[in-house]
Amino acid sequence: NVETLRASDVANALWACGKLQLKVAAFSDAVRRRALETLPEFAATDLAKTAWAFARLRDFSQPFFEALGNASCRVSAEATAQELSGLAWSFAKVALLHPPLLRSLEEELMAKSQEFHAQTLVNTVWAFAKLAFASEPFLAAGCAR
């Protein structure tokens, strides 16, 4: 029963659907509703998985992504560089400009530039470019490592 899922269960179920490219409207709708109910309980990794899954499935709801963006701002300091980059990629994939989230990602990514792998940097630069979010400080931090 979807109504009993915890935040991490919701994120993991969505990640699995994204990985398998499994898009079942009734399931997606029910899990999206449950995600919104449990959003305050989501950890950074749960938010990154959830955004990635819906972006990969091209299952876009602007109000849902706005809520994900707002929640992600709240926990961005807890996220790894890969999770931050994944959030940027997900929002770029659905073409949603969320300025508070992008500023939060920029700040945290610069602080975590030593955690970057080359792919993290490339994915984030692509996402920022796709969203027309010019971040010279981020590029400088990424290139300086």
C-alpha cells in the first residue's frame, strides 16, 4: 500500500522505476502524492533520487518539481557533490528554472569542489548551461581543483 511508504521507500521505488524506464501512470500518480506528503522527511539522497527518476521518465509536473526544488534547498548542505549534480541535471532535463535551487546548488557545489569527479563537473556544467544559469564562481572552483 503506497500510503504506508516512508520517504526513503518512495525515493527507492521511484529510482527503480526510472532505472527500468517503467512508467505506470497510476503508480506514478500515487507515489507522487505520497512523495508530497512525506517531502519534509526526505533526505538529500531521497530528493536526488526522486528528481532523477521523474526526469528520466519524462514525467514532469511543474508543481511537483517546484516542491522538490524547495525541499532540496532545505537539505542541500547534506548532499554529496554527485547528488547536487544529479539535482541540477534533473531540473535541466525537465527544463525547469528554479533560481533558489540553482543558487543553493552553486554554493554547495563550490564548497564541495574537491569531491568532484570529472563526470560530476561535466553534468553540472551541462545542466547550468541548459538552464542558462551562468556561474563563473562555480566554473572557477571546478577548474581550480
